[in-house]
Amino acid sequence: MSEAATLTRSAPGQAEHFDVLIVGAGISGVGGAYHLTTQCPGTSFVVLEAAETFGGTWWTHKYPGIRSDSDLHTFGYRFKPWVGPPIATAEEIRSYMGEVIEENGLAPHIRYNHKISSASWSSQDNRWTIEATRTDTGAPVVITANFLWMCQGYYRHAEGFTPEWPGMDRFKGRIVHPQTWPEDLDYTGKRVLVIGSGATAATVVPAMAGKAAHVTMLQRSPTYFRTGRNAIEIAEELRTLGIEETWVHEITRRKILHEQALFTDRCFREPEKVKAEMLQNLRNILGPDYDIGTHFTPGYRPWRQRIAFVPDADLFQAVARGDASVVTDEIETFDETGIQLKSGKHLEADIIVTATGFHLNVLGDIEFAIDGKPLAFHETVTYRGMMFTGVPNMCWVFGYFRASWTLRADLVGDFVCRLLKHMKAKGAQRVEVALRPEDKDMPILPWIDPENFNPGYLMRGMHLLPKRGDKPEWQHTQDYWMEKDAIPATDLDGPEFVYK
């Protein structure tokens, strides 16, 4: 079908039909639309997005200082050079995504304010039926598609995760979650208490420090952080030499990925040495008298949870200046004026920010059914974290924890386009993955080994996720440096692929 076919509405009473339906217009969905346009020309497709515009995370999150915690040379797409600072604001990232949409004519394919409620597969028709609602008008929408590409991300955008602490209803100030930041919140001259120790807390604290009377970061346990200039030396040098931005982007990406691979390997091979180096870096900023042992020395090895990058050490500079402070303790109860800690200490606050994570959302809160039977996603086994046993004509984008999300979005984009072209060449209308005879006695395990990676949101939602095997092809390895070669080399006629 031609591109014009994607813009044609079906006759009244008929569901529109597309070759591919992409769920979500965030970084993955926009990338997927680009790959379809360039690698599978003539494929009809539509992108359904629940929000009023594109951006995903970078649109829904409005908290102070929101920025990436991955460098944009690798978080950016491989096909479009990133020319700004490596750690970018949400506005800068959305501007970059907007350029991708405009430069590649993707806008006519994207429909905003479309919230999907259900997706049903029919083996008789070899197609998906997607039911959605227009959030701006309330009108129901029904679309059918041959293939479903899930690019909706992995957490619930509507609300963040906030634990239930005793006495929260007693607090006289405001309690806000970064994911639903109120537009009218004025924290000028206010005492702000930020609960959390991850990348969000590390962003919010320095952004509010200085304008607020004081900002306190309250954490139950410390997190590892890396610091550095918000600049990449080799990129600056290449630009000084007048090198074309396409080359700057590719060379810088390769250098960063090479260094990340070495660092990740060291975290597993010599964790104590890496730990000592990171802590010494913080001592150099905070001074020899600061209690690094209590506030910035985690009880786990590096990279067992995500390591946030703090550009220009702004979090620690705020602490060193006295505009912010860190308290490591546990909450006993909220009261009228703040929080009572288990140590007996009391923290006064006018505003409490719960930077405590999010709810894992594995399939976009969409009700899935296969031939009328509800899909028990947690009973499936994943094929490289992209496809799932017993689920036909569907791929899912789930990025990396130890490398930029978009690296995997690009790899999955290549895989989906290659799979679609392979199906067309075979005359196949349906494909799904299935365990092979040699996998008969393979152990079936949780999605990820908690000894390898164990952030709270993943542990809370592990029961919702598919299972993995003990072979690389039956798990999401989180290893970009292996997958960048393994995924393109996938034999699409291997016994794990079943075509009809």
C-alpha cells in the first residue's frame, strides 16, 4: 500500500486497517515510524498515542530540571546526529524528536488523544483488532492491523509510585509526585523535602536548591552516582576540526559505548575498586569531613541498580554550598509539619516531593486476548525481550538498563522491519515464537536475575512480566554489546519462528 493509503479513512461502520499499528509516540514509537518509512516503504501504518502530543516521558514529566540521565549521543537515534549537550533537558529532547517527525514526514501517521483499551488477535483473520477512545471527544475508535508494535514504554504515565506512610493525611503542606507535578507549585523560600535517592531525586534537588529556602534529600539507602562535565571532549574537538556532524555523532557514540562496555565489565570484575573510585570522586567535591560512608556508600555492588550521571556534579555542589542536604534514615510517620524519622530526628517541611519511583506497566494497561482468551503475559516466555511465546505478530520495545534505551529501540526497529519483509517474501500472514525441541528441559526463570539487576520498580512488578530461559535467545540479556551483533544475525527461518 502507498503512503497515501495510511491517510485514507474507511467507509462508515468499517474499521480502518493498517499493515502495522505502533502503540506510543515516545522515543521508541517515533523511531519505529522512521524505520518503517525508510526500511519498509509502502507499508501502511499508524501510531496511536494517548497523550495530546509526542514525547512520552519527555512530555508527561514536568518536574523542575527534568533531563536525561543517559548521554544523547547514544540516547539519540543512530540515524540523526545529536548536536547539543550530552545531558539534555526534556524540551531539547522533544525538539530533537520533533525534527525527526518533520524531516521524515511522520506527522500524518500519528494520532494523538487515542487511548487504547483492548487488543484482540483473531487466528481466523490473522489480524489484531484494537479498540481505543478519543480522549478529547470520547468517541470510540476501532482499527485492525496485521502487526502490532508495542512502543508504549514500561511504566504507567498517569500516576507514579508513592508508598503509604503513616500520617500522610496529617501533613499540612503539599505532597507531590514528580510524575504529576502541579503547574501552580511555588516553592520559592519554602522548605522542601525530597524522598528518594535515584535519578529523579538527583535532578529535582539541585533544580530547586537556591530558589527554595532549603532542600533536603531523604533516602532510606544510598545510590551510586557518576559525575562529569556536561560535554564530550572528543565531540568538541571534532567540531573544532570542522568534522561533519554525522561523523561526530558516530565517532562519539562509538567512543562512549566502548567506554561504557569497559566500565560495566569492571563493575563485575573489580567492583570494590570501582566503588572506591566513585566514592573518592565525591570526597573530592564534598570535602574530607563529609560523611560519605553514611550518605553515598550503597550496600550493593556498582551497576546492580542503575547509576545516574550527575552533570557538572550539580547535586553535590548544592550540598557543598549548603543549599541542600542529605539525610539517610527511615520514615516513622508524617505529622502536621513534616516527617518523624525512626532515629528520633524530625524534618520540617512545607513541601514533600515523593521521588519514589513508578508503577511498572508491561502492556500499556491494555487488555489483550488471543482468539477470545485473555493473554496471561506472565505465562509466556520471551524471545530476546522482543517477542513472546503464543503471541502472534507482535514485537515489544524494552530498552537497556546499563546503556541507553534508544540503542535497543533502533535494534528492535531493524528486527521488526527485517521480519516484516521476511514474512512478505514467504507469503506468511502470521509469525510467532515457540520453544524448540532442544528447549524442552530448559529452566523457566523470572524475567531478570535479581542478583544481576534489582531496582524496586522491577522487583515490585516481576510477577507481571514474561519468563525467561537460561539461553541468551530466551531472555532480555541487557547486554547491548552482545545484542548489537546477535539480533542482526538472527536466523528468521530458525525453528523458534513459526510461520503460517
